[in-house]
Amino acid sequence: MVEERRGKMVVMTASAPARAQGVEAGMELAAACALCGELAIHPRDGRAERRRLERLAGVAGRFTPRVVVEPPRDLLLEIGASLRLFGGIDALWRQLSGSLAGLTGCCRHAITPTPLASLWLARCNRPLVLTSLEELRSALGELPLGVLELEPALERRLRNTGLKRLRDLWRLPRKGLARRFGTGLLDTLDRALGRESDLRRDHTTPPRFEAALEFAAETRDSRQILQGAERLLARLATFLQRRDAAVERVRFTLLRNGRPFHEIPIGLRQGSRDAGRLLDLLEQRLNPLRLAAPIDGLALESRVIRPFHPHAQPLFRGHDTPRHEEDSWHELLELLQNRLGADAVFMLRGHADHRPERAWRRIRPTRAPDASGFALPRRPLWLLPEPRPLPAPRELRLLSGPERIEGGWWDGAAIRRDYYVARDGDGRRLWIFRDPARPQLWYLHGLFG
């Protein structure tokens, strides 16, 4: 595996056959290819490493609530508060390493009172267990200067001075060391020895809910599926209440032989933890569903958990108290979108353009429409996708017009039309126009309600 360092491709890890031919970690790729002509090159995938490290952090979170992710390869665990629960350091490490064994092939560790000391010792494959700060100085003294991960120029200056290991730094006067190499080096050493605090951000895994159940027998009956969903939703509601959280999207998965057979996503307009509301939406999706084969299980998943923001309700509310208009609006949208699809329900918003076909936009419904103080223009409710040619309007009676609409020269779609409101022989009110340059041609563009 190779990675880019300082503008050059460098070997990060090498397989046993490659090492047998002289390829080593840290070697430039060109030199490695010269030693091994059949070298298989695999670029380093930082995102995949981060995901894997976060999976390991999730497992480590079972043993301590404080886990720090140090990309690309390190985890820090604060285990002081967990020792009594798991029976001491040795017992805790045996259980932790056993849990991590299936996710990582090689795991190096060190246990010390400071995060930096543990990182340095583990990276150098020195699995020490130290419980007091007084032991750190002698234990870290044998480590090479490379563990400091200094800037190349600073590390080169230290080596040119004859310094090779951390114990060489312990022997130098602090004031002279700071004056020659900067105070940052001293701060790093003090944090490793516990003389300065080493604050790090704990890794937090976003909470997610997953649950599944098996049916006693295969079924296609939507009532049995809803009964199983009701049990899963009750568990979800308890999960959310304990965390004062809500969900905006959940996914039901119908299982057959333990494998996903059909997925049913449910979306909400606002975060909620009302199991009955989610069950009603699932019922709307299940009623028209015709399964090609019976199922034997059901799973429920919600990956995104949000803080719960309750709506204000009347203090004294009875069964006859009218529901809030905004709540009814959102519930109607949820019902329509889950039945027809999210893209099938939208609102219209006016757009600053004189051309009728470009004077509106589709927008996502966000709140109940408010028509107060809104004056509708004299436009038809039904606008045709494209103007339709009309024969000579002998049977049409012009009611109003002309209204000149001209524009679009700035984007290459210029129009110049004279619009009229007309009535045909069946009594329908039409919106028609003609081009002033060719007044004999008429077009139908819309119909009034």
C-alpha cells in the first residue's frame, strides 16, 4: 500500500513476498518497483480507513464512554472508570481485544496515564502497562525522535545536533531547548509526561435505531405485518423518549428467509416519535402493495435521530378541541407524499418573468398556504405545456384584450404576443394569443376554470 508524502509516493505497508525482495515501509515507490518488478500497488484509501476506525470506535464504546479517534490508525480509550466494572486492566484488555479481533488483523496497545505516551508506545510496538506518572520518563526515554512527528526541518536539526532518542531531550536544559527549537516541542513533551493537560474531543457515534422480528409463519397478510410493525414502533418510541429525540424518516424492510425482500421508506414533514402516526403511514403504503411471495420477518431502521421539539398544545384539551391547523396541514402532506411519492406533491411560487410558461416554479411544501392579501393575476388556472395552434377563431367571442407580453431576448427564448380572453361555443373561457408579426395565426395557451 502506498501513500503520498511531501509530493512523493511512499510505501506504507508491504506484504511478506515484497519484504523478502527488500521492499520496506517508508521506501519511495520508484525504489520499491526497482527491487520488485511485479509489485502490486494499492493506493491508500483515507475515507475507508476512517470508516473502519469509526467502526472500531463503536465497538470500543461498549467498554468505555470516552473514545477518541486519531486518524488514520489510532484509538484512544479512557478506561480508568471502567476497570472496576470489567475486573481490572488485564480482564478489560482481554475482552476488548476479543471484540476487536474480528474487525482488525493486528492490534498494538499500550496503557499509560497520558494519551500521548500510550500512542507513542503502541506505535513502537511496546505493549507496556504503566499506572503512575513517575514511570513515564524512563519508559519513553528509549523511543526514537520519530514518534514526535515533527516538521522535517526541525527533526533534521535535532538529529544534526546528535539527538536520536527522547532520553537525549530529557538531558538538555529546558530554557536552551525552548530557545533553540521552540516552545512547541516542550509542550509536546510535557503533555506526554502529564505535566500539561491534553484535551481531546471524544468520538460520538450518531444514535441510530435498528430492530427486527420473525413471524411465526410466512404471510402476505398486511394485518399481520402491521401487528409486527406496531411492536417495532413501540420499541422505537421508547428508544426516542429515553433520548428526548425524534425521527423524520424510517425504513421498514420486509424479510424473506432472513434477507431483505422489499423496502418501505416512511417520511415525515416534522420530527416525531408518535408510533401511531408512523403506523398509519405504513398502513397507507401496505394497502395497495401486492407481494410476489410471502415474507417471514420485518425490520425497522432509523439512521438519523434529531432532537425532539414538541409543539405547543392547549393546557386543557379535550376530545372536542380542534386540532392545530398547521398540524393537520403537515399530516395531510405526509399522507399524500407517502401515497403518491415525494415528487408528486409540490407548491407553486411566482417567478419574476413576464413569459407565462416561465413565471412560476415548483417548490417543496413547507407550510400551509396563506392567501391573505394575495391577488391572483388574470391568468388561467390551466396552462398548456405548449401553445396549441387554433384555426381562425370565427366561433370565438373575444371578451378582453389585447395584452402585449414581450420579453426573453436576454436568454435566447424571446416572445412577442398579444393575448386575449375569449369564449368558445361551449361556453369555455380561453386564453389565446397571436403573433403581431403574423396576426392570422392564433394559439391556445390556457383555459380558465
